[in-house]
Amino acid sequence: MKLFQQMLVAGTALSLIAPIAAQASDFVNIEEMSSYIRSKKKSSRLDSKSFTNKVSANIENPKGGFDSLQVKPNQFEAGGFSDTTTLDGKAVMWIGAVDGADEIGESEALSTGYTYTMNLNTSFTGDDNLYIRLKSGANADVWDERSTYHIETKDNNDQFRLDKMWYTFPVGDKITAFVGPRIENYYMYITPSIYKPGALKSFKLGGNSNFGASTDVGFGFKYETDGGFGFASNLVDKGADDPTQGMLTQETVRKWDTQIAYTADRWHISAFVSDEQNWSSHSYNATTLARQVATDSIGYSLRGYWMPEESGTAVPEITVGYDVKSYDDVVAPNTVTEASSYMVGLTWKDMIQPDDRIGLAFTQPLKATEFRAGAAQNEVDPFIWELYYAFKPNDSMEIRPAIFGGTDVMTDEEDDIFGILTTATFKF
């Protein structure tokens, strides 16, 4: 079935569902149910009373051996949880199709994906936090590859696994330290972007090229003053839990990022230096040539954003990003010595109803700009864009239809894409 036919079928299905939902709302007050189920806080608190089980039953004996059997309350105290542990979660489901991108392996296939996440946060002193994320997911390959990577993708074959774990604690009044066995560099940054992608991971963090990361052993800190100045530095090492490599060795795979930033009430600007050793995890927003394998590199990034005084007007929030990456020790088959990328993201909030947003973004993925002497210079001119509308039927749910496209996104001029999808997010 061609993509436009699938879009017609999807539209017809949604038109059938809409009146059913409208009729349901006449009988069920969703707002009252939501306020009953959810407290004002978004997370549920677990404490020593959460697991107390009180049972009382009166079981009649039909044979007359006993008049009745009283089962006294059974008190089970779960001391394994701190009184300051909170739990919240998120379920995300999406359906869509991509036309083109044949080299990714799929074309015009209507396909789905999902993720399910549980977040546990525990404080032991009131100022520190132990964060644990459990996550499961599955999706078609097209949502897990390069330029069509869905922003929520997590494919681990429906297995519920430990996905993130780290501990943060204060050092003095202005420094926050991070350490953990499952963390990525960008969780230790001072926030560099306010654009929320509607479809593609390419647009995360103001352009996800230099910032492509992989979850592993890491540590770092960020320093933030009351005046807006900030500084952050962190390292993730993939060999730290590998006995054949070891941490901070010449053989290990690691990424060291340093950020200097200034944040005001309505704007932000920051600069990064990324020192990468044997690092190749930056494929979310890069061409095939720029995606160097097992190569050391230095990346330089600029990020900035600006917000208008009021939402609901024609003036959008703006996020911009620019990246340059220089590759060291270039050897065959790698030929690129330098690559660059840029990204612009625009967001309009509260345009049709409260808490909605319209997002529009475009990026030039990381592409080769300089080559090793004598090497062939056959790079493409890539470009990717997305447009979406996000709205909330209630406080706990978001619906996000989106379209996206791109030209020459990977290897040659045949790598053009166009996609359409709808994502539903449920928070609890």
C-alpha cells in the first residue's frame, strides 16, 4: 500500500474514533477521574506504609467444627524503601510510515513502536538524589536507524531492563556532582536547548551530532551561579566495566565534554568542547562519511535559545546549534578530516489551546567538509526537517501528529525521505 493510501486509511480510522471518544466524554468526567487518580504531584511516593497489607476475614465453617475463623491483620512493613522515594512513569506509542530511505532497509511500510519507562528517585539527605530508570520497548527497524530515529525509540525486545542509574549530590552551594554506572554526557550538561523534537532524535539538544552518546560508566559536575554563569565537565567511558580495556586507557572508548554557559531569564548561550577517543556513537544526525568509526576527534559546539515574553503569539521560541568536528589519525578506509552541522528549531506555545505547541525544525546533519590528501571528495548535501503539533486531551496525556522529510540524508542523492506519524504519550 502506498504511503498516501495509508495516510487516508489512518485518517478514516481517526475520524471513526473521534465520535466514540466524544460520546464517552458525555458519560465519564475525565477531568474528575484524573484529579481523583493523580495528586497534585506527578509522582507517587513510596514509603514504609506503601506495602502494609491488612487482611481481615470471617470464614464460615459449614461443618460446624468452628463457628468462625478470624484472620487477624497481617502487618508487613517494607523497610527497603526510603520515605523520600518517588515513582513516576511514561508509556509512549506511535504509528507511522516512511517513504524512501531505501538504504535503511524499509520503505512505505506502516509500522509501530512503543516504550514503557519507570523512574525511581530517592533522596537520602534532602539535597542528593539516586536516579534509576527501568525501560522496555520494541519497534520496527525504520524507527531505529540514523536519520529516521524516533525521539522515543528503545528496542530491547520487550525486556524490562535497567536503563539508567546515577547519583547526584551537592558540593558546596553551587556545584552538583554526578557519578554512576549507567549515564550519558548530556544528562550532566547545563540545559543547552529548549526545542522539544516532535518526531526525530536528530533535533535533540539543538542538533544531535557532536552530542551523540552512549550509556555507560560516567562522572562529572556542573557549576551554576546565581548570576547565570555556568560551567560543566563530564566523562563517559565504555571500557570502565570491560576488564579487557579498563578505564582511561589508550584502548578504551570514551567521551569527555566540557561546557561553559550563561543563562538569563529568557535566553541562553553555551559553548562545548568534546574530546572523543575511539568514539563512533554520533550517528543520529550524520552522513555515512561523517560517521567515522574508531577514530579520535575533537568537537566544538555552540548552542543558544531565546524565549518571547508571552506565549500564544506569532513570535516563537528559537533554538539554534552549530557543530564542527575534527578527526585525528585518519586512516583508511576513513578519509574525512573535518565535518560540520547546524540546526534551527522554532516553537509556538498556547496557540490553539493551553499547553499545546507547534514545532518546526530543520538541520544539516554532520557532513564531511575536509578530506585527507588525495582522498575522493564525494560527500552529499544533506538536509532534514520536521513539523508537528502537540496537544493534551488531559493533564496526563499528549497526542503529537508530525510530518518530516529530508534529502541526501546518508550516502547519495537517492537517500530522500518523507514520513508521517502520530505519537501518544501517557504520564503517570
